[in-house]
Amino acid sequence: MAKKTKEIKFTQAELDSLSNLKSSYAQVELSLGRLEIARIQTEQRLEQLNNDKIQLETQFEELQRQESALVNTLNEKYGQGNLNPESGVFTPVKEK
């Protein structure tokens, strides 16, 4: 028959230390979870910013196409020259 081992009772200080460690682990785990959620949200925000940037770049390229078409139309109508956008006065360039 196996010998019965004597039970050892931890002191209250030792039990408190174990309890404090358990609480500390739980707090760190909770903080890691919150950090991971913040990281995921940041990645989602970055993805949204990248999508917004792509949209704005597309709009910018479209504006450049519109500007080029307008300049070509005005050059065909009035010839080469300079426009003062504040006064709306167009000064043709004399052809040589």
C-alpha cells in the first residue's frame, strides 16, 4: 500500500502571492486582447485610407484629362496664348 503523504497548507501570504500572479496574468491577457483589437481597427482604418487615396487619385487623373481636353478645345478656338484667370483676359501669342 502506498504511503499517504502529509498535506501541506500554504500560508496566507503565499496564497495571496499566487492570487496576485493570477490577477496579473489576467490583466496582461486582457490588455493584449485590447491591443490586438486596436491593431485590427488601425489596419482597417489604414485600408480605408488607402481606398480613399485611390479614389482621390482617380479623381485627380480625371481632372487632369478634363483640363487637357479643355486646353485643347480653347487652343483650337483661340490659338496659343496666356489667360489671366482673375480677369478672364486671354492674350494670344503672336505666331512667328
